[in-house]
Amino acid sequence: MTGRWAATVALAVAAYRHGGAQSVALLGVVRILPAAAAGPLAAMLLRRLRSRRLLFLAGATRTLAVAGIAVLLYANDGLGGVFVLVAVESLFSTIVRPLQTAALPFLARTPRELTAANLTLTTIESSGMLFGPLVAGIVLSLSQPATALAVTAGAYAVSTLLIRLIPAWETDARTSTAPGLGDVLDGLRAIRGDRRLRLVVGLYSAENLVAGSLNVLVVVAALNLLSLGDSGVGVLNGAIGAGGIAGALAAGAVVARGRIASNLGLGLVLCGAPIALIAAIPRVAPALLLLVVLGTGVAIVDFSAVTLLQRAIADDVLARVFSLLQSLFVGTLGIGALLAPVLVGWLGVRGALLVCGGVLPVLAALQWRPLSVLDSLHAADEEAVDLLRRMPIFAPLPLPALERLARSLEPVDAPAGRVVVEQGAEGDRFYAIRDGSVRVSADGREVAVLGPGDGFGEIALLRDVPRTATVTALEDSRLYAVGRDHFLETVAGTSPAQGAADELVDTRLAELRSSLASV
């Protein structure tokens, strides 16, 4: 991130020196258009390549592209070749981000750890926004733009080598079919078919739309509303970056609060209200403070929305959907940038700020209840995930698989004395004990007593045999049940989980035989 922001500044300086403001504008187009195409390309490549391999190849390719830009700038060979390599760098840098985002759920062990990892990533990005331009400024004061690009190439090379240290993770299933439009449609269907996904994607897209407009409005406000001059543009953007760091560092309380969807709503208010207040109080000092608040809101929205999306998208299409979403969000940024001049021409600077700033708080208010419901669902999921992870049969599963299984659980109340499963009956469900205790008996003889965190019913499902024992509630108990298909799909789909399940079945059958032999 530090290297990329340093390169952004260095490239802008190089473009301006070669062709003035028009070259800078063309540079922006060259960077945005490939980014918009990166999502569908990544979705198709993931049909043939593992995410980890594609992540490494994307990192290596963008490293070579930036090194090539540095060479061309040193040679002072014009901007034609530079722009081509800038497009390549933008394309593969945009591919890297969704792959990284899709990997985190498989590497995190708990929902809270996933949230903390996303918060850390947001902090890193905000720091890159602040320190990258500083690095570029120092290098440019001592040398030329080509040197800053060479420094960026070095930073990219280090990050690419670090990819090799990441443990392998399970992600999108590959197929032997040729990549094509179907890969894009798979991602779109995944979004359309899930109400939670539609809600979060819609709100995050709205925030990106406003952010795209703000990129233009900050310039107009600095020059025409606050009379800060050219340097004021950097000052206002710096305030947003500082707010991002402050927001990310202070958001530990947000993580501890655990209500990620409500945090998204709060972040939207903090993103929008300051923009509207700048229009109402067009003075420099309040504007700087308000932009710090806005940067805090951006940090909260980013890590909240990403966390919610990671937990809502099915793990078998996670990388592909995030690749498509990356293009969607880049597109909304571009639309926002195009919309801003229209609003300024129609409503004036203050009117445009009021409209852009007012949209997000209104959306947050309208969607507050659905966001609160989403928090309740996630709280129940987290409790179920904690229970499942304590069970040896599910402990090897990655977090996305555990969350998918948790969402399929059905609560079952078992009053004291109720027979939950009966020996000889057909097995159709696996049970996990949340509260209470049960007695396991075979041929009328007690085999074991199970309590919270234990499970039963796996033998009949995994071995496709009738129930080998009767299970009776010893006290009022609360159980979770998962159907045969969900259970087998989850356990059999992961080699470590299958191994743990086979070991548990062998142990329990041995205990059962030992108990019956001692009669």
C-alpha cells in the first residue's frame, strides 16, 4: 500500500512534466479502466488456478510492470510505454485485493479474529495513504520520479515474496470447463440470491459513489469554497487519511462491541454528515476536523462491509464474488466522480456537498432495522460457531465452512426423559449439545453421558447404518440438529474433517463394543 501510493504521486509528477494536466487526466483513465475489468478476469482465471497461485502471479506481474515503468522513465522514452505498463500494474493490483480479502476467512479461526484482521488491514491501508505520499515526496526531493517507481518495485517484490509464507487455504472450486461468462454470472447470482448480500453490497456501493464524488468535491471546495489554493487539496486529503488511521486504531471498541452491521450504519452516518456540515459551516478549521471524522467513518465502513461480505458469501465462490465486487466498487467510484461536476453545475458547491453528504445518513436510517436484524443473526451464528469449533469432528474446518454449517443448524428442545434418537432407527440428523446432558445407552446398558460441547449421531450418517445407540435427555436440554445432507457435505468435503470424523467413529464404536462385551 505504501509503495502504491508513492507510485501514484510519482506517476502524476512524471505525467505532468511530460504533458501537463491532460497527461495527468489520461493517467487517471488508464488506471481506472483496467481496474474495472479486473473482476471478471479474475473470476474466469479462478476456474483454472488456485487463489494462492493467482495471488502470487498477480504480485509478480505488477512488480515487473512497475520495474518496467521505472526503466522507461529513466530512459526518458515518452509516456506511451509507461501508460501501457501502468494499465498492467492497475489490472493486477486490483486482482490482488479481492484475493487477499477472500483468503482471510480461511486463515482466521473465529468471527472476531476475522473482524480484527480486516480492521488491521484497514489500518495498513490508511497508513499507506499517509506514508506513501511522504515517501514519494522525500524521494522526489532527492532524485526523480523514476527512482520513486524503483522504490515501489522493491516494495512490491517484498510483498510478493511474503505471499509464499501464507499457509495454503481452501477456496473456490476449480473446474475443467473453459472460463467464460458463466463465471461472471455465478457471482451475480450469488449476490442476487442472498438478501443480506444485496443489503451490504447496496450500502457499500452507495458509500463508494459518494467517495468518488468527494474526490472531485474536495478539489472544488479547497479552491472555491475555502479559498485554500492548490496546496489545500493535499491538506484536505491528508485530513481524511489521518482520520482513517485514527478511526482504525480507535475501532477496537467497535470490534469488542460485536455489532458489525450496526457499525456499518454508524460508519455511513460518519461518512456523510461531515460533508453536509462542511456546506453548512464553510470554514477551514471546522472543515479539517469534519474530514478527520469522515476518514474515521470510511475506516469503519470499509472493515465492517468487508467483514459482513466475507461472512455472507458462500466459501465455494468467495474469491470470484469478491473479484466481481471489486470491479463494481471501482465502477461506482468512477460514476461518483462523473456525477460531482453535474451536481456542482446544477446546485453549486454547497448544494452538491449537501446532497452528497445527506444521502448516506438517510440510507443508514432507512436500513437501520435490517442491519439490526443482521446483527442478531450474526450473534446467533457466532455462538453456534464457537460450539462447533469445540467439537473434534468440526475443529479442522475453516471458518467459512463452520459458518455455513452454523446457519443450517436447527434448535431442538429436549425435556428431561425424552428419547432423542433410538437404537435401530434410521439416522437422519447429527446433534450438538448446547445446554444440558444426555445418556447414551446400547441394548439397555449405559455407554456414556454427554454434555455441552459434545455431539452424537455421526456413526449412522457416516457409516450409513441404523442408529447404534439410544440417546435420552437426562435434564432439560437444548440441542442443535443438522440434517444428513449438510453434515455429510461439510465433513466429507474437507480431508482433515473427514479424518477427525473417522477417528471419532472408530473410538465410539470401540467404546460401544467394550461396553457390550463387559455385560
